[in-house]
Amino acid sequence: MRKFNKIVAAVLVVLALSMVIVPTAVRAINVPADVYEHPRSKVLFIILTVDSKDITVGGFLSHIDAAPQIKCDLVFAPIAPIVKALGGTIKWNADTGVVTIVLGTKTIVLTIGSPNALVNGTSVRINSDCDAAPYIQDPGITMLPVRFIGEQLGGYVGWYPMFGRVTMIFVRS
């Protein structure tokens, strides 16, 4: 009977340890480690839908000046709400047609009609497949490429064509 009690005790200890250790040891592949520590304060989800002025930032529904549109197989949208949600700044120079985005140490400069952008002073093509360029939509709203901006600012950008939806995920440090 003593041997049986020892086996039961050992099984109980293993079960107890597995409840404590396994959840902290098992993590999804390609997901940043800090997502598991404080997900509500570390991860920001931004959701845009083509032809809808609704935007969801961190679970809160808001509205943007113009609905995202598809041009040259890219989604273009007003970027100011996204940059502001991340804590960055965005400036528009109407005289030169230049948009400047600053977030941390990253500076992105885009010119209306140009398929290239300056990222920290280096010229980067917005899209290698076509001459996608920022444009102005009536009545004067600057439309910028969502994937390019999101990825340049360190986010993950997912496109769901069935729903016409873009999901951007940013992991804050």
C-alpha cells in the first residue's frame, strides 16, 4: 500500500507542476514574448475596412475622415488616427505636398504623387509591383498606403480580402 501511496503522490506532484509550469513554457511561434506578460497594455490592434469610415483602435470604435480605398492593389487611408494612437506625430505641408510621420526614432517622409518615401533619410519604394503613390482625395484628405506605413512603424499588417479588412498589430515596448 505504501508503494501505491508514493505513486499517487508522485502523480499529484507532476499534475500540480504541469499546471504551473506548462502554461508559462508553451508559447506560440513567431509571437513576441511580451504579448504574454500584459496583453492589454502591450498590444494595440487597429482595424480598418475598405469603403467604411469606421476604425477600431484598441477595441474602441471611432471614425476617420475618409473610407479606405484600394488603388494599385494597395489599401490607402488617412493615417493620422493610426499614428496618433501609436503616440507619433504627423505633419502636412500643403505648399510642398509632403507628409512627415515621426514615431520614436523613425521618420517617414512621403510626397504626394511619388512612389518613393524617405525612411530615416533613405529612399524606399512604397511598392515594388506598381507605382503606388500617396494622393489627395476630395475634399483635401491625404490618403497614404496602410501596409507600407504600418510595417515601417514596426507593425504587423494583415489583409483579409473576403471582408475588405486590414488588421494592424503593434507591440509596444
